[in-house]
Amino acid sequence: MLYSLHGNGQIDYVTARLVQDYSRSSYGNPIYQTESQPLFYWWNHTMWNDPEQDGVNGNERVYQENTEFDLSRYKPCLFNGQPC
């Protein structure tokens, strides 16, 4: 998930969750069943890992510092040319 915490359209917070299951609705739209809490967080040029997936509570570990989130590698979900 991509977030603009300042509401200016610039991505400054990203979360990544594990996908448990994937299917399509009767209309063909993708449906993802994910873990309730993210496995990774990116914020303020740092990637954090939360192996316990218990939410932000202080036990997260630094995964990589001084890193930028590469939006060019993010492929948004499209269905019939429209965002999902």
C-alpha cells in the first residue's frame, strides 16, 4: 500500500503485506486475502521489517537504511485499464 501522509500526492510511507490467497470476483476483479499486519514498512528513507507482523509497536527491525522506494518498480493493479 502506498500512502501520502502529507496529503500532497507524494508517496512517503509504504507497507507490504504477505498475500495468503488470490482470486477473481465474478466480475473479474482481483481479490487478495492478506495478513492483517504488514511485514515491511518504508518510511523516512528506511525499510523496516516486522517478522512477527504485530503492527508498529517498537519491535520492528531496520532492514535497510538510506534507501528510496522505487516507484518505477511498483506496478499498480489495473483492470480494463482502470485502477482496481
